[in-house]
Amino acid sequence: MTSGELDALLRVTSSTYRGDSPDIAFGTYDGAVGRLVLAATSKGTVACSFEPENAVFELISRTVGRFIGPDPRRLDPVRRELDAYFSGRLRAFATPVDLALATPFARTVLQKTMAVPYGTTTTLEHIGESIGRPRALRAIGNALASNPVCVIVPCHRVVREDGGLGDYAGGVAAKQHLLNVERRVSTGP
């Protein structure tokens, strides 16, 4: 599905269900680390992704539901929190998270990642030990790489054992930027 086809589908979906809010609000956020694709269900933010819009849309429609459309009213709180986070005014997201796009194992990994304090980092090894799977490093890495709710679920706080940054869905520069924002706020000017 091309970006133009996605736009057309969103327009048709919106006009077909006039007056009804979509089950899944869908949109984008352009911020300090580039474009993030956002989606929210009634349970919370289900996507904050660096993936292309059409890929996220297709995954959501296959996994979560079909009535997907623009609904700024539901996405604006997430956008405001992202603005506050990137400006250093927010340390913890209040928006609920819906991990419906993650596998059961990935949910376990991502929930442990959500417990990593702002301004700090952890390693794959530490997460493996904390979930009782110390040898599942590749699976843990895959769970982090497929994090559907980047930034809000802070997989950027997981670094390599040797101190290197490791990979990140948004790229190494985006990961470094996120860590720098948190370090700057944690240590002060």
C-alpha cells in the first residue's frame, strides 16, 4: 500500500463512518527524532512507530481492528506528551499503553523496559536475568527491535553490555538523541 493509497483509505474510512469515532485513531507526529506513526485504541497508545505509515496501518488492521481513521482529539494528548518529553519537561508518560501488537514474550520484555528509570540505561543481559530468561538475548533483542510503542516504551534505554548503543528502530542517531535528552534533564544544565 502506497502513502497515497493509505490517505485515500483513511478518507473513505472517515467519510463512511461520519459522526462515529474510529475504533483506532491513526496519525503522525513530527518531532526531534523524525516522523512517528501514532495509533490509539480505547485501551491506550498501540503504536508510536518509526515504521512507514502504510506498514503500521496494515499491521494494526490485521491485528487489532479495521475501523481505523484520523481522530486528532484522541491523539493530541500523546502528541502533547511527546512535545513535553522532547523539551525535557516530561519524565514519565501518563498516556496508557496498549501492547496488543506485541507477542506475549515481547510484552514481558517491554513491560520490564518500562520499569527502567528515566535517565538510566540497562542491558539485554539484565533484562534477561530479570525475566528469568538469561540466555534468550536474541529473542529479547528481537522483542525490543519490534517495539510498537517506541519512545513511550523506552527501549532506547537498553544498551549493549560493553556500553555501546546497539541498534534502534529509529536509527542510532535517534537513540543517542533520546538518551541525551534524558541525561541533560537528569543532570541539569
